Amino acid sequence: MDFTLNEDQVLLRETARAMFGNECPPELVRDAFYDVTSTGPEAASSFFDRHLRDWAALGDAAVVDLCLFMEEAGRVLAPGPAWVNTSLFLPLLRAIEHPSADLVAAGEVTGTVAVCGRDGYWVLNNDPMRSFVPHANEVDVVAILSAGNQVSCVAVAELDLQEVATLDRSRPVFQFAVPAGLDSTEIGAEQLAVVLNRGTVALAAELIGVGRWLMDTTLEYVRERVQFDRPVGSFQGLQWKLVDAALLLERADAAVYYAAMCLDAGAPEQDRAVHVAKAAAGTAARRWARDGLQSLGGIGFTWEHDLHLRLRRAQASEQLLGSASWHHDRLAELIFAPD
């Protein structure tokens, strides 16, 4: 495969990077982090409404294009439901030919997806309680996935949302009781797999963006921090640690965009590629969160530094849609499955 971006993709990445750089300062991210309410954080909702609704149509675009956008969103920790609305909700509505899909693509309706029961596993079930539903307080509709590949859509206004306490308040998650008597539509198993794969790879791309910020911030600091009359980045012990982390991130980056290309091409190895991508991206982001924290020393442990926001996102998103160990197990099942 040719990993070279075409002119349109380069423009997309540069436009997204400029938009996030100009419109999503650290202060906005912190405002969203502190302001999680049942009606949606004001800072996050305002930013999403002003800047991200117009990008919702990326849910219909090539997965590579979607990943380029999500990587830039992850780099700045862009507040709001862009990931779940664009990468999961819209593709799911398209798959079941829901009449609201065009409204979602136009940015007029937003939504999230509820899969987990009370156990927290991203496995279809009939649990009357749904938990770990991302950004449910910031959207209009929740699509509930149930056992038997059933999809039910319900307005958020009809749900009694309860926030679930997690490490990452910048991506709030909620639980609610599933209303009785909801109409449902069946989605084909292959269609559902494509939807979940798309959302998983987009989340992996976001984790790459988180890792990029952590790497850039760490390298900038170790070049400037002086100890024993020399920059701490000149010490071999620290260099080896950061080189190993950089290699993990570069391998993860290649795995994510390879998986995106496989999905776009409908390649037979797409399921394997998605498992590799999510596991690699989660591992790399967590590694940079750990090594970055150690490299920054005392300042990295302070609430005032933005590193802890990325550490929280890396830890929480590594578990979302399956941890690295879960994806490794699924990959092993595919590799060693009898022909």
C-alpha cells in the first residue's frame, strides 16, 4: 500500500490542524474538563456547535480522511462528541438506512451509541441498563445496540442520564435504563462489524494524536530542562527510554493508517488490522503518558500542567472499545481459527 497522502488529504489535515490550533486552546479543554453536567458542558457544546458540526459528514468519507481529522482532534483533546457522532453514530444510521442519517451528516442532529451493559464490556447484550455511553449529555439521540444485532434509537430527552465516574472527565460517560417498548431495526452482522471497525480505528487515530502531543511536549521539555549544567535530554538513560517510546508510536501510526486503508479497500485482512491498530495505539499512548510524566518530573505531576489531561485520555481510551489485551485475544482467535 502507498501511505503517501494525496493533495486533498494534506489539505484536510492542515485545515483541521489550523482550526484546532486557533479555536481550541488549552483553556477551553480545561473548561470542558471541569464543567460536566446533565445538560452538557457549556464549553464543549459551544465549541462543537461552532466548529465541529460542519465536519460530521466525515462519517461518510474515507476512513483515512476520518483518521486524519481524529488524530488532530486527539492532539488538542477537542471537547465534544465528534468521535462518537462521526465515527459510530452516523455510520450506524447509514447501515440501517435510518431517515435521520442525512440530518446527522449535515450537522443538524447529533448522537451517540450505547452498547455496554453494567459489566462495561463492548459486547451486544440485553441488559436493561446501559452504561459507559460517551457524551450522552451532549447529543440529541442515543442508538442502542442489543443482542441479535438490534438497533433502537431514542431521544436523549426521554432518558434519565446518570454520570458514571471515570478517570477522563473530558469524555464523560453516562448510564441509563432502557425504555420499554422501543422499536428496533436489525443490522447485518457484516455491516455491524464494519461500523464498529470504523469507530475503533478512528479512536485509535485519536490516541495517536494524544501520543503525538505527549511526545512533542516531553521532547521540548527535556531539551530545555537543565540539570548538572546540561539539558536532561542529553543523558543516555533518558534518551533510550524516549527512543523506545517513539518507536512504539511510529509503529502504531503505521498500523492505524494501514487498518484505515484496509477498511477503505474492503481488504480481507481488515479485522486483523483493526485489532492490531487499536492495541498498538493504546499501548503507545499509555507508554508516552508514563514516560512523559517521568521525564517532566515534578511539573508533570501538577494539576496546572496539561499532561494529566492526556494521561487520563490515554488510560481511558485504551479501555474504550476493547483494551490492548482484549484485541490481542481477538487477533489470536482470527489467526489460529481453523480453516
